[in-house]
Amino acid sequence: MSLYDQYPVSIYNSLKKEKEVFKPIHEGRVGMYVCGPTVYSDVHLGNVRTFVSFDVMFRYLKYLGYKVRYVRNITDVGHLVGDADEGEDKIAKKARLEELEPMEVVQKYTNGFHDVMDMFNAIPPSIEPTATGHIVEQIEFIKQIIDNGYAYEKDGSVYFDVRKYSQDHKYGELSGRNIEDMLSNTRELSGQDQKNDPLDFALWKNAESGHLMRWPSPWGIGFPGWHLECSVMSTKYLGEKFDIHGGGMDLKFPHHEAEIAQNKGCTHSGGANYWVHGNMLTVNGRKMAKSEGNGFTPEQLLTGDHKLLERGYSPMTVRFFMLMSHYASTLDFSNEALQAAEKGYKRLMASVNLIEKLGQPGGSVDKEKSAELTSVIDQALKDLSDDFNTAKAVASLFDLSTKINTFYQQPGELAKIDPEAFEYAIKHFKGIIFDVLGLRNEGEIAQDGKTLDGVMQVLIELRKQAKFSKNYALSDKIRDDLKEAGVQLKDEKGGEMSYTID
């Protein structure tokens, strides 16, 4: 029996507003699409939390034995300032301000996004398509929507006809909005507006003079609308009907709502069977935002270079902190919570290291104690299968961590455990920590003693790039590893835990 049969997954489906048993379209295979970043600026922590959440889902589905195709796009055109249908393209605006070609901006921030994902140990998706790489497919998608009667052309632009669509389908089924209420809350169209209706949204926009990103189309020179790319790329790589579509809660409306309408307008299928949304970040109970002065970058979180941070925290501490909360719940950053996460992460790593020092089980086997050991792992897997509840799974891992410590201190207790039960528990204890939760031991170095793993390699690289040179909390072991690798350290505060890469 496969693990996915033994531990069937349930997912909260935003479309159905309830938790459902997950049944993939194709037995043993999963198609998952997640909305990726618009690459016009550095990735922020809200992005990190979202992508870490879906990284865990990707990892866990594979751990259960599914063959997963994970598609996560790069938005490199069409996302306008203000997330609306009017205004300047975010990437084009950045290119203009920095006097760069748009694709230079795209490359710079795509590289930065990948660096941050590597830093937090997120596995790359199976396919990472770009909007600009699928202009032809987007044009063909629009043609089909027009042929089906759900879009119209105006002065070189093409708009999705929401009112016409609503005669055949429910617009607002994902976000729970009523079209009449939406219409009553929208502004009246001015004489300069091209849309027939305020709720209509752009599939293709006519490129005005000076617009940097433009392509030929049957309707003239222009560029695709922001919502279109995800419908096109999910359909191309996963099919007209696929399993899971994910993204941040802020994308539910209008982006994901528009995707469903586009998919039905083109293929008569709504795309994904399960829509999954991650929740937002807060800081000390307030929404994280630049305007609040409480928004900090991943680099600031690592270095502690922010007025709200007492010190820096390692990437695995931050990742572990994110996993201590369910992906669909609000996650609140505070120094106290990060420090608690740091202790929890170190406790798990210490338990992993302790396993190698344990003796061999076996002797006068206590069946009840052996069953108790395996039940802890069973519970962790059940928790993960229950809508990917990492918070509850971590609690079970702590229970096993306590048992491992007891086995080390009292070898007689280990002798009572059935060897097969012990092997099963340890296999999945490590598997969940490393393969599912995606944690890694940041203090490890390669056998040659020179190549650093995880966070310290990132810090050294950032130091080379002169991005920062700030205090960073280092353990004695990491400090010694750094010195062995030839990195010069300076005691900044006189405390043995705080050093500066010099």
C-alpha cells in the first residue's frame, strides 16, 4: 500500500469553502500550479511565506509517493501599477527609472528571487514558465474566448465581458462575491473608458506610444493582461482540468476569479479542482506594510538590520517559524516568536544528531512502548495529510524528540523497542524534518572542511557582493567552521554569540 493510500490527504478548497478529501484526476499523479512573483523588485517576506507553504505541499505530496508536476510562473509583463487595467507596466516603470532594458530588470529580480528561495531551501518547481515566453499561446487563448462570445475588441484592446459570462456562469464563485453587489460598488464609466462595463477586465491592451513592452497581435501592437498568463500556462502544462491551484489570499480576487472566468470562457472548464490560498503576514499584530514602517526584507531578517528586530535569525529558523503556523492562518512576526522558533529548530537538529549516538534497540521488547513510538510518527503524517498542518506535525516531532533524548540518557528504554519499530520511526522522523518540512542542519560543512552549507554560504556570498556587513547570531560551531573556511570574524559586542563578517 502506498503512503498516499495509507495517509489520504484532505485539502481546504477555497472554491467549495470546505475541506475535501483530495482525489487527483490521474491516479498517483498531481498537477499543481502556483502564481509566482512579478519580478520588478526584491522578493518580500509575504512571498517567502507563500512559496515556503507550497514548497511543503510539493514536498509532502512527493513524499507520499505522488508524481507531482509543480508549475510556478514568472510574471514579466502585463502586471500594471495598481493591479488594474490602466497605468504603467510595473517592470517597464522600473526599467525606465533605472535606465535599463525591461529584460534586464526581469533577469535581475528573477535571479534575486531564486537566491532567496535557495536561501530558504525551497525546491525549484518542475516548470517555471514566463509570460513573455507564451505570448503566442495567450493570443490564441484570447481568440477562442472571443469566438465563444465572452470578449470584445475596442480600439486595439480586448476585454473580457463579465456580464455576458455571468449569463452562463457564476462570476464570483471563488471569492464569494455577488455580481450585482460588485456592479453597485463600481464607478460609472467615463467617456474615455474603452470597457463596456466597469467589471470587465483586459485580456489584451493596446500599447500606447512609448510603451516599452509590446508585441504584434490580430488587434494591433499591444501586450497581454495580467490575469491571462496563468490561465494560459496552467492549461498548457497541466491540462484544461488539473488538480491544485495555489497562491496568496490577496490573489483570490480579482486575479484568481478572473482566471476561472477565462478558463471557462475558453475551454468551458474552470481549471483547478482545488484552490488553495495562503494567508498574510503581520508584525506585532499589525499588517506588514511599508507604509506601517514594519516591512522588512529577508536580508534584514537574517542580519537584524531593522529597528523592530533585536538581532538576526538564520534562514532555517525563519523557515521553521513559518511552519509553526498553518499556512491558511495569519502569521505574526515578533522577536519572541522567532526566538522560540530558533530554540525549537535547534532542539530538532540536536535530536537528529543524537540518533547517531544511540545504541541498538532490541532485547526484551515491550510491544506497548514500540507501538507508542510508531504512533507518534503516524500522528505526524496524519497531521500533514490534514490540510498540510505543519504546526501539529511539528508538535508530534517534538514528542519523538523527547523520546530520543530519553533513549540516549536511558539505554535500557531503547532496548525495549522493537528494531523494526525504531527503524520506522527514525526513518520518518528524519524524512519529515528534511524531506517534507525542508529543514537542513545549518552548522554542517562538507567533508573537505571548506565548503559551508546553508546560511553561512549565503552570508559569505552576500559579503562578497557587499550587500551587507551586519551582526549575525552565530553558534560556536558555526564560528569555528567559518574560521576553518578562512572567514575572518570580529567580536562586535563582546558576547560570544555575536560576530560580524569582516
